[in-house]
Amino acid sequence: MKVIAGLGNPTKKYEGTRHNMGFSAIYQIADRYNIKMNILNHKALIGTGIIAGEKVMLVMPQTFMNLSGESIGEILRYYKLTPEDLIVLYDDIDLDIGKLRIRAKGSAGGHNGIKNIIAHIGTTEFDRVRIGVGHKPEGRDLADYVLSRFSSEELPVVRDSVSKAADAIEVIITTGIDAAMNKFN
């Protein structure tokens, strides 16, 4: 089973913000594969289903971004899964809006949600799909920026990148992380 976790902040207040790109991608995947996000367990909203013949668990931690590892670590331990079974989707301010960057491992790169996951699972070796949300304008507060919404001009590009992130998940599951990196990076 693959655990596909999208990072974001719960509640309506944060819907559509840059920091919730992981949640947006999970909603896209759930819709595409007819997976109901209807289980509240392990501090997360969860849905289970099948993608390309593989059983998957879609996960949206409800702990708020900076504590995402609490939920993800608990899920991996409970189901006796390893970090190799984990794929994390999240926002990245170092990438232009609409760009994806797929990696099999790496540092947190300053992302507090990823830092917390690494702390809770004890490794940096898990697959990740970073979704570009644009660079923080100079002089703007980082928290204010990542909690802002996209402009109407940015929205079509954002929708396309979320769709591509869902495509990337299927490629990771069917042909592996290297194939996904070659196709989407």
C-alpha cells in the first residue's frame, strides 16, 4: 500500500492558499480515482482506494502544517509501512507557479511540514512532489505570503499544476520515481 499525503492546513480559512497545494492535489487525486475522503483517524482525513492496481491511502493531516509528521508517522507505524511506501505532495516557494519538482529524498529545504515529517519518521528518504507556488516577493512576510490566495491570473496555471501532480502520482506508482522525475521535472 502507498500512503499519498498532501500537506496543508485544515479549516475553510486556509482553503485555496498557497500553503494548501498538497490538499488541493489530494482532492484532485480523490476526484480522479473516485476515492472518498471520509475517514477521520490518525489525526488525518483519509480515503482509501486503488490507483493503477495499487492500493493507496490518501492522507490530509489535520494537525496543521508544522505538525504534519505526527499524523504521517502514526499512520506508517500503525500500518507497519516504511518510508518507501510514502509519497508527500506539498507547496514550494522556491519554484515558479505551475512547476513541479519530484525527488526520492532530500532535506526539508526550510519547509516546516517536511521538517516535522522527517523528525517523526526518522529519515529524509521518501518520495515527494513539490508544487511551485511562486517566490515570496521581497519584503513580504513569509507566513503572510504562503497563507495568501492565488490571483485570478495565477489560478489556471495552479489548476494545471495540481492536475500534473496527480498525473505524477500515477507515474510514480506504475513506473517509479525515476520515470516521474524524467517526465515532470
